Amino acid sequence: LARFAAILPPTRTRTIQQQMSNFDEYAFRKRVDHALQKVRQILESTRNPVYASDVHHGYEDKFFLAELVVRLGLTSIVQTLGALGLSAEKIRMISTWSQTRSVSLRLKAEEKCSFVKEVKKDVESGSRVESKGRLGRLQGVFTTKMVHTVTEYVWKFEGRYEVSAVRGVGTGADDIVAMQSRNYSHEMVSTVKENPRWESKVYPVVDVNIDWLFRQLDQDNFAQFSILREDPQCRTPRRNPQVQGVVDGLQVLEGWCQRLLQFFTSTLFPLWNDHEFDILAGIDVTEIFMPVLPLFEKGAGRVNTGADESDVSVRMRSTDVAALLGEQLRSLNARLASAESTFPRPDKGGIISSAEIRLLAGVNHLQDLCGLVCVCVDFVEDMLRKQLVAAVGRELTASDFNAYSRFHCHRLFRQEYAPRPFCYSVRRTDKHSPEGHISIEQQAADGTMSEPVATIVSHALPGRGAVPMRMEVNAATSVTFGGDRHLHAWLRHSFCGRSAGEAFLGAQARQFSSFIVLIGTIKSATEFEAKYGLIVKDKDD
């Protein structure tokens, strides 16, 4: 286990722990199981892809797996952007931009609403009045309907949006590559002559930085991600600057996708309140194949490549990666093409068209890819953690680390400087029996019996460095006291962001005995300022 000694980095431990606490293995496996059936259809019938945790492999294979899922995820994201309007040439140009400048995905939108006309029409009310009449031998029933005049005001709503890739701040036309843009209009009716929208409004620009993504691409627009094993900050396949940078970028991109989806589904589409389109079904992407899967191959012979016993035979081949990415692109294009036959053409000018549904379906798929890459690298970390727990025999806690530190302190320090338990007898002089004792104890987090904390102590006797101290009781009274002087230093350890337990001050008196405990601040070498005090007597605890 020596190679895993640096598994807990001192600076990012709490952040990683919080991220791993959100890892839902059941939901993740349910999702992967569905995709695994598709993988077996894509690959040859002789292949046997399974979860990486179900195959014996080496530590280096975990690095390969983390790199693989990131490459698959980033390449799938680029393929999705290509399906949404970025051609291969545009992607190469953006990749060139990213080497020297920042590159962002940008959503711009604006709208205006103008008065068109006033319309008056008669509307029947729901009430009717019936009356009976008689003329000679003739008798009849007369019905009267109530009609009132309603005035309606017609407004013309117009808008435009644009999704593009921007170099820098996008000051020039050469700094912008458009993915999709469209002008739309809609007729709105109100019962009062008050603009139902704004006369003119420009929405705040929504940007997300993606230069880190395009810097990973090669000439064929495939991601070439790798982890620097020799980096001093590289702890595990998950805990390293390269993977953490990708995860941070994907989380920001996922948030941008969510904001774009909210703009269309919550702000724009509700303006057409009487449409009969199933928007949720149109942007559903469950049928698009997700190639980001933490898989190894089971059943191949082992190939020992070194001391870490990495097994290259369990790794997915380059042809497998190409096949998975090809299926993702094919299913994505098929899903986007289905919007053409279900929704109106963009040239009809309405708010909702096949162009918006294609965009939202693609962005929805982007959002899923971002989340899945993050979950897959967390799966690699979770797999490593479970193997470590199995190797150690149980999960280590803060109490274990505290006991480990206390044991090694006795080995590192000389006897006169070794930490000692903070537990002291209270007595008048050495010739008197103790009145009781005082201690600072720490309650273990696992519920076991509390123990005194171990402190490094400097002890001074009266007349040998311990000068008398004075304490003011009130403005006219002060008390001078002496006795042994102890100065304590306590090094409180933490493990995975958690301490070994809460500390508390304890005092206990013997029968027919008493003493006073004062808690306060040492203001100077001869002055003590008491803030709290208590009398302990007759077996008080």
C-alpha cells in the first residue's frame, strides 16, 4: 500500500470528499447497464465488455480508464457541436484560436413588441333569458341571448437569437463563428392597451469558456487528453490537476446548457400558449447513445507490463473507441433529423420550429455528456476507494488517524518532550491528598469512551520560574495566587476534513473536598483575567 500513501492531498481533500458524497452508484449503474447492451451490439460477438470493477487490473489501468472516459466525453461534445452547426473546418479554426486566445460559447437574444391594431368583436355571454307569451290560441317561448362587445389589442412580437463561438470579446466579425441564429415573430393579443412584453429588450449575454476543450483536439478533431503521472499534485487517477480542470470546465459548461434550455422553454416558448407541440418529447435524448462508459474487456489473457501488473489486454482498443463514437454521432443525427418531420420549418417564422428543437435536443445531450464524464471519473475514484478499504480491512476514521498520530509521537519525541495526557490532580501541596482532578478530554466520533487529549507541556514550579499571578475580583479587591505552572500545546489532527471528536473540559471532586476552576485570559506574565468560574465539591463531576 506504499504507492497509495499520497491518496489524501492536504488542500483538495474536502472538496473531493464533497463531490464523491454526491456519487449515486445505483443510478449510475442503471444508466450504464442500458448503454452496455448497445455496446455489445456494436462490438464483435466475441467481445465481452464489462464494468472495470469486475475485471482484475493494475493501478496504471485506472489512469488509462480515466483518460479514456475523458477523451470519449470531450470528443462526443465536439461531435455534438458539429451536429449543431460547427463544421470540421470551423472546429479547426476555433482550435487554432484557443492556442493564443480565450474562446467562448455565447447565447445572444433580443426582442421587441409593437402595437398593430385594435379589434372589437361581439361575444355571447353564457346567460340566457326565457319568457313565455300567448296570442289567441297560440302560445310560445321566447329566448333572449346576452351579447357584449369586447375590445382586443393585437401586438406583433419579434425576436432574434444567436448561438456562436467567440474569440476574445468578439469585437470584430472575424472573431465570431455562428452555430445557429434565427429571426422569429408571433402575434399576441391582450385585453388592455398595455404592452404585454417590452417595447425593446436585449437579454444579457450568456457566455461559457471552452478554450480548454478545443486545446485538447488534434488535427482530426479528436480529444488527446492525458494525465501527468509525474506531477507532484497527481494523487490518483481522479485527484490530479488535469482531471480536476476538465471536471471544473464541464460543470461550468453544464450550467451554460441549463441556462440556454431555460431561456427557450421558460421564457420564449410559453409566449405561444395555444400550440399543440410536445416540446418535452421533441428534446428528449434518451435514445442517443452515450459512449462515455468505464468499461474493460473480460476474458482476455493477462499481459504483465511491469511491477504494477497493469493489464493492457483489458483495455478498450482504438477501433472500439472509433465504433462507439460513430454510433453516438449516428444516433445523434437520427434524433435531430426527427425534429424536421414533427415541428414546423424555420422559414415559417413562428416562435417554435424544428431549428429550436434541434438546438435544444443537442444542448440537452451536451448537458448529459458533461454530467456523465464527471460521474465516470468519480466511479474510478470510488472503485479505487473500495479496493483500498478491502485491502485495509475496514474504513479508516478520524479516530484511527488520531491514534496513529499519538503512537508515532511517542516514537518521534524524547521522553521529556513527548505529549502527555491532559489530566492533573488538584491539591494544596504535595503533602496533601488530591481534592479532585481536572482534564481536557476528546469524545471520539465513533461513540467510544472519551480520553484526555495529549499535549506538549512546559512545567514550572513555584520559585523556579513560576512567579505569583494576580487576579482582580472587583475594582477594590484582587487575589494573588501561586502554584505549579503548566503551559500546554495541543496539535489537533483532522482526517478527510473531519476531526477525531469534540473536546471538553472536565472537573471532578472527591468526597468532602472542593476546589475552584477559573477560565479566562492571561493578560500578562503576572495578571490573569477570569471570565468564567465554578466551584467543584463533594463528588461533583
